[in-house]
Amino acid sequence: VARVARDLVEPKPDTQAWTRALDAALDTRLRAVADVAAREARMRQVERELNLLRAREAYLSAAASWTERRVEVRIACASEGRARVELQYVVGGAGWTPVYEARADEASGQVAWTTSASVHQATGEDWSGVRLALSTARPRANATPPELRPLELRAWERREERKVLVRRDERQEHAQAGAPAPSSTDAATRAVSQGVSVQLLVPELAQVPGDGGEVRLRVARTTLQASFVWRTVPKLSPRVFRVVRLVNAAPFALLPGDVDLFGESGFIGREPLAQVPQGGAFQLTFGLEESLRVERVVVTELARDEGLFNSRRRFRYAYRFDLGNYLARPQVLELAEPIPVSELDDITVALDERTSPGHALDAADGLVTWTVKLAPSEKRSLELGFHVDVPSSYDMGGL
């Protein structure tokens, strides 16, 4: 402020004095910024040290409640010579969960499947250089028989009511067993059958801390033959996904766990995997393609009376699917659409003539599927029409 006031009355500003003043201010700010950065780095270091101390405190607090037992074993050998004795003991606080990694190689039609184990144990004793054997047994599911309950018959009087037709939305699941598929498993994989389970031997020596921290260990690598398809279900999501159909050719069942998916561009995402038996079929989704477009258009949804004296009522439904390929090469697209499945003898569901040809109908699950080949920049439309015939005696408010 003093320098500005002085330059207002002087005929010419002192540029050198201004330069010195600005340099001094800049140096002060630079020193302040450097000091703040150094303090923030020190705070991060202190925070890391504090986290280590907290983990150590938690470990020592848990160790205070541990119980140490000392066992003395007296051994006698009746015969002459030397004998080898092994001591085994069982402890709690240890377990493992499966973690999978799937890397798609579309050019060769294969998926590199890696099975890993996330091992944790809080026994208080570090496992250093140990041989680990992991079991796929699930004691709660395999060793707990169902409990039988008495079947009781009861009855009560009630007035006659009109039947009500309602929708029942559920996901149909079937036990699937795929055909034997060629595969290759690394020579280090060792799986020992134990009847209802398999014992997996970790190839490398393991280092597992005793404080409950998780350690990921590789168990096996398997190359699976894969079938890559573009699949879309417009009623659920108007997008086209890259679906891979596989058969578990590993020498053990795949337990429920997460699968990390990798493609040519790198990491794609994570997908949960349900239990897959040995030889069972399953599928994975390796992302979506924005250059393949699909749109579902409602054409007709109406109801009208049919039959003599309106004894039945017909519900008509019609939809159009607009497909487009904006990629530079031809693509084969699989489109699936669900239709109702009747569980009653007097209610029928049938496709109409307007349904586009070339479809496959799975009557048990009510799935209509088309396999369409689209040239580059090609657009095509498919139509689906079906009707539901219901007796007029039903209350159809829930349809």
C-alpha cells in the first residue's frame, strides 16, 4: 500500500523495487506451499504409523483372550527300529473363500480360468512356509440332513369365491450338466476326491499371518473351451451383452464366489458365480457393445371377449424389436423374449401368425429366441405376437 501511494505522486514508477517486492511475495508463498506439502506428507506417514499401531493393539487385545494349552504325549515303540510319528491338531478361526479370474481369448475361442483362494486365520500363530490343503466340503449343506415335520390336515368352512387370475413372476432354474469339453489344467493342480467334496492342494508354500488378514493364493489354472455370442433380452434391458457359455472342465466343483472378468481391453468388471458342479454348464458376461442397438416397441396390448356368449376372454400382445449393427463387420445376435407359461388347463397361451419366422420356443420356460445375422450398417425388425385365452369366470384384474 505504501509503494502504491508513493508511485502515485512520483513521475516514474520504480520497476526494480516492484520486482523485488513481487519476488519476495512469491518466495514467501512458495515456502508456505512447500511447508504445507511437507506437513501433509508427515501427517500421512503418522496416519500410517497410527493404523499399524491400531492393528497391533487389536492383535494384542485378541491375544489376551487366547488360551494356551500344553499337551504331553508319551510314546512307546514295542518293536525294534525307528518309527515316524505325526502330530495333528484342530484349531478354529481359519477359513477360505474362492476367488476366480476369467480372461477371454475370443480369437482362439477359449477362456483362461484361474481359481484362487482367499485364506484367513486368526489362531494367533503365523503360518510360515506351510503346505495348505483346501477342502470344497460345505458342512452345513453336506452334513445337515433335512428335518422331517409332521403333515397335518386341517379344514374350515368358507364361502365360495370367484377365481382370480394373477401373475406369478419367478426365475426358472434347471440343473444342467454340459457335455465333456476339451480343456487343459496346469500340471501343478492337485485335486483329491473325498466323496462329496474335493481336497485342493495349494502348489506353493504359503505364508498366512495369524491376525486374521486375508492372503490370496493360486490354486489352479484351467483353459476352458468357450462359445461367444451377442445376447439381448430387450424386456429386461435394451442392451446387447457379450455372453460366453462354458462347461466346468476343472477336476473339482466351483464354489460360490466372485469372478474378475478380463477382456482384450483389460479389466471389465466383477460378477457373482453360483455353485457349478464338475461338468456343469454356466455362462459369464464380458461387457456390452454400444454399436449393436436394440429397441423394444409395444404394438398391441388389449383384451376382448371371444367365444359363444362371451364364455372366454382373449388377451392379445404384440411387440416389435428393431435391431441395428453399426460395427464394421457382420455380427450374429441372439434375441430372447419371455412369454407367459400357463399352469392351468383351462388357460392357454399361443403364438400368433405375425411372429417373425426363424424363432425357437422353449415351452417349459416360455422363452422365444431368434438368432439373427446382421451385416455392417444393417437394420432389421422382428415381431412377436401371442394371445392368452382365459375363461370369463375368472377375475382377470391381476393379469
